[in-house]
Amino acid sequence: MQNTTRLIATSLITLTVFTSKPILNAHSQSGDPLVFKPVLADLKLLKAANIPVLYKDEETQVGYAVLNHAAENALSDMAHAAGRCGNFEALDEMPRDLISVREQLQALNTYNKRNQILSFSQVGAMAERVEITEALAQLDANKIRNTVEFLSSFPTRYNRGANPNSHIQPFMDRLAEIAKQANYPIHIETIDHKSTPQKSIKLTIQGSTRPSEIIVLGGHLDSISGFMGMGGKAPGADDNASGSSSLVEALRVLTLQPQPERTIEFYWYAGEESGLLGSAEIAKQAKADNKDIIAVLQLDMTMFPGDGVLKVASMTDFTSRWLRDYLVAANDTYFHATVQEDKCGYGCSDHASWYRQGFPTLFPTESKFASSFQDIHTPKDVISPVMSFEHAKFFSKVALTMAMDLGNSEQRQPY
């Protein structure tokens, strides 16, 4: 496998650097079309998978490579062995040349350096607000379980399966029922993508006084089993029906509150498991539209308490220090859990798409990666006694607090 991957990837270098023909039109010796995927990926994993790196940034540990199916499998194999997802972001088109790749990685490096010195100004001094405390008390772990049961009942939610959108309308119907509770309009829509036939879902609560200022709360809705989706059933209970369901419960309680001053956008992304496909397009469009994104929360895997119930992890790489500090302050004020710091490498979930576009991000997850659920991406990712919906409720609390606190304040990352 490794020798084959090296040979194929070496051929990709030749095609990428020395030919002017579109690489996506290349063919194998048998005449079958070869599908190549340009990616930004965790540098250590690229090296471990013996995939030639065409450009790299040592400081951020991000590399650029071009993958075919065999190389993508090798990368996924190494990532899964480390208890991670794919750890790559698929680019929507082949870069013109390596100069453009260098420019992208230099911009990421610059943004990353700035993000690590910008702190939340109210660390240790967040004032408790009665309305938030009362709203948090309304969150129901059993309702999270109900949504996880619903989503994991689909045989698969694979973004390139035979029916990649079979779960979309039934899920939207559930969101529509929740939206009826609100005394203000809520807009629910699907988003079509170029990179995958699967649709993302967007739910918008428009801000009452500052609608152009946006809080993004998201998680991916797709699932996968085996490499390239060839592993049969993919219930994806933890990855990521759990994070998707934690968001739904936060939404349910939020709709019972007054309309927030800032706009709140909920996303359930398509195709995360194949390289952050849906979120990459959405974040890129947000930047092109010059959207004023105040904060981005990603919820991915929330119900396996690998380090103990209410011992969670906050990822420090490719996230914003001021939001990590905000999480600590909110935890001290409202949640009273144990927040541990950890790293997951580039592209481990959809927050990376937003971060690369220059938006502040936060990624809390169920445990440190070394102790996260090991049966993701298999038919064994189902609800079981090892799961905790009280643990998953912590993440609903984070989402609801951000919507009610940041959504009704003037706080933003300092520049």
C-alpha cells in the first residue's frame, strides 16, 4: 500500500508541476479517469502516510498535497489510527501553481500568530446573567438522545452514497417544528455544493438590532464507515449525530428566549468526512461576501466521556485564543465542568474551514483525542451504555450561552 501510494503521488507531482493540462482530466494506464484531490492537511500525517508534500509551512504544520483514492485512504488510515478524522481540507479547485499555495499558507500563518495573542478581555470576570442560567436549566439530555436516535437510525449519511440527502428533509421537518415555538421569524434552507451532491442545512435567526453581526454555531451532519464510504452501515451516533443533536437542543431552548440582537446562524454541514467539503464552501463564500462573523463554534463528537463525564477538551490549534478564554470564563460562571486543552492537527473538523478564511473559531469536544471514541467510522458507532447524554448537554450549554451572551453583547475579537 505505501509503495503504491508513493508511486502514484510521485506521478501526481509530475502532473502538477510540469504539465499545463488540467490534472482532473488525467487517466490511468487502463484508460479509467483518475480523480485527484488537492488538499491542505496535517503535515505529520502526510509524512506518516508517505504522501509527498508539495509545499509546507513548518510553523503551522500544514502541508499541501494532491491525493487520489489510494493516497486519501493512506492519509485516512493514519488519521484514524491516531483517533482523528481525516485531518485534511479538500480545496475546491486545483491551485494555479505552488506560489498560490504558498500565499494561502502564509496568510494562514499570519492569522494564526495574531490569534494566539488576542485574549478575551473578561477572563475570570464574566458576570452571571439570570436569563442565561434559567435557559441552561431548560436543556434536556433526553431530547438530545431522541435526536441522536433519529439521526443514527439512517443506514448511512455518507455524502457520496446512493442517497446522500435521505436524512435532510426529515431533519429539516424537525427543525421546522422547533422553529414554530419562536415569536419571531426563523428561516430554514438547504445549501447546494459544488464538491458534493449532499446538501448542508442553514437555519437563521436574524438579529433584532444588529443583524449584520453573526454568531455561527455548527456541526457536520454526514457520517462515514470505512474508507471512501465502503464500510457498510454508518450510523455515526457519536460522529456526528451527537454534535448535531447538541446543537438542536440549544436551538430548542433558544427559540423560547427573546430574539437576539445579533444574527445567529446554525449550520449542519455536508461532507465533513470527505475533507470539510460543505463548510469550506460556506466559509469561503462568507469571506467573499465580507460577512461580519463574530465567532464560530464547531460541535463534533460530544457524547463519549473518554476522560470522564464533564471532562471535555478545548482544541488549541486553529482556534482563537479569545474564544478559548471565553469558554473558560463561561465554564467558570455557568457550566462548572473540567476543560482540558489539546490539539488535533489541521482539518480535524469544520472549524478549520472558517479559521483559514480569517474568522474566530472555537472547537470544544468530548475528550482529549487520545481518549476519544475509537469506533467512529464503523458500524459500531451507535448509542451504547458508554455514552453520556449529560456529557453531550455540556455542549448544548456552550452553544446556548454563546447565542444568548455573545448574541446580545458588543464583544468581539480585538484586532
